[in-house]
Amino acid sequence: MRKEENFFGNMFRMIKHEDEIVSGMACQALANAAFDVEGRPMLLEMNAIPEFVKCLTYKDVDTQLSAARAIGNFAMDSYGRQKLFESKAMAPLVAQLEAKDENGKDAIEPRRAAILAIGKCASDRSSAVELCDIGALSKLLSLMDTHWKQLGQVPAASFSPPHPLAFIAF
């Protein structure tokens, strides 16, 4: 247990680092620990949520994704959701629905993780009300076809369904 505390303490110090690359790498390392039975309470005790919320705004897509996943992991139970609510994590999480990569293009994976986290957060009444108040529903609805639009349209000539009469035996 002592080694785990040292690991979490060291990584937590690194996530607070002023260099976005160092902080982002620590965020990525700690994201899975937010799911761990022993790691999650340690991170909550260290008040790690604001650091993960900060990482949502980084330019690196992997860091954005890790931060959104960690927030979703914290939202697994009512205690974690309450901590997220108290940390004012809802608005930055909703802002993540418009995540961009370092080139200004839509960042699909961090958006997807944010959608999952928002769904978990909405399990608590106070968070659900706040999410509605800050416009999360309209932003979620605006993303309905985003992924398919980014993949591009399938050219009509490349797929032609069989004629309906093709399956009738004569």
C-alpha cells in the first residue's frame, strides 16, 4: 500500500506541473487509476478532479480523452458524482463536446468519452439539473451525426441494394 501511495503522490504532483506535456502524461497515467477500487478513493482524497478538469482543455487529444475518461470513472457512484458537482466539473465537461485537436479539427474520441461521462453524471439530480441549465442537451443533440459526417458519405454508386424482385423465385 505504501508504494501505491508514493506512486499516486508522485503522479499527482506531475499532473499539477505547469508544462502541459508533463501534466498531460500524468493525466494519461492516472486516468485508469480513477477506475481502480483502491486508486479512485486516493485520487478523490487528493482532490484530483480539478486537475483532470484542467486537462480537458489541453491541445493533446490523448490527454483530453484521458481526462474525460477519468471524469467518467469518478462518476461511477454517487460519492464521485457529488465530488464532480462540487468541483464545478459539469460546464468544462459539456465544453468538451466541442473538443478540437491541435490542428483545430473535431476530436471525436474525447467527445465520445465526454458524452459517456455526462450520461453518468446525469444519474444524480443536482448534476442533471445543472447539465440541463448549461445547455448540455442541445449540445448533445447537435452531435447526433458528427461521427458519420466525419467519415464522409458513402458514394451512391458504390453500393446498390438488390432489386426487390431479385429474391422472388419464378
